[in-house]
Amino acid sequence: MANLIIKRAFHFSPQVFSIIYAINGAGMIVATQFAARGLNDQNGRKILGGSILTAAIASTLLLFGISQWPSGLLLAGGLVIIISLVGAVNTTATTLALGNEAQHAGAASALLGLGMNAIGGLMSPVVGLFGTRSSLPMVALIMVCEWIAFLLLVGLTRKTIR
């Protein structure tokens, strides 16, 4: 959905759109490698929390930015940060979750994959309800989801520490 909105709202050529898409992919690879190198029992939750919080703040700033100055480059730049952090979040969350379920790692992995795809599948039509000519609904939904993820992480972490 993000790709369709970027293409329609800002009329990027296929070549520019391809470059933006490639930069997002490279960003995910870099963030995944960074998170994987820093993972251990002590700092996995810090990496996860920091990545989600950074994405939540970036999405909030992006929403404010594009509501004041609608710009394809601002949107693309903000999405590079947010989408890159998906790599760090997925790597870290999967590692932490599967580390707790070593005996049932296959089932846990399948459940994680199902959950990610189900949430993504549900969010696309929600954004589409608000139209595909503006990026504001997409960025607003990203921001809401990032903050919900952060609040859930904080709440669940407090429960497991006690």
C-alpha cells in the first residue's frame, strides 16, 4: 500500500520509485545486520525497545512534517527510516520469542509469521478506506501501530520482570 500511495500521491517515475524501493530494502538489510550483531540476552530487549521507539518517534515527526510540507522526498526519506527499522524489530523480536520457545521453535515461528502477515493484511484495506491520493492516512496508521507496539512492549516487559 505504501508503494501505491507514494507513486500516486507524488507521481514518481518508475525509475525513481525503483530507487526508493531499493534504498528501503538496503536499509532493512543494514538494520537487520546491526541488530543481529548486537543481540545477546542482556541487550535484546534494549535493541527491540529502542528500534520500536525510534520508529514511533520518526513516524510522528513524519506525520507532522508531511501535514505541513507535503513532499515526496520527505515522505520517502521518513519511510526509509521507519521501514529500515522493521528489519531490526523483526530480527530482535523473532530471536527473543524463539529463544523462549526452543522446543516449539517451528510452531512459534509459524505463529509469528502468521501474525505479521495477518496484521499487514488487515491494515492495507484500513488505509485504503481513507483513499490512495494522500499519504497522511498511511503515515497516521503507521504512527498509531508503532506507538501501540511500543506500549505493548513496555507493558509486557514490566509484567515479565515482576
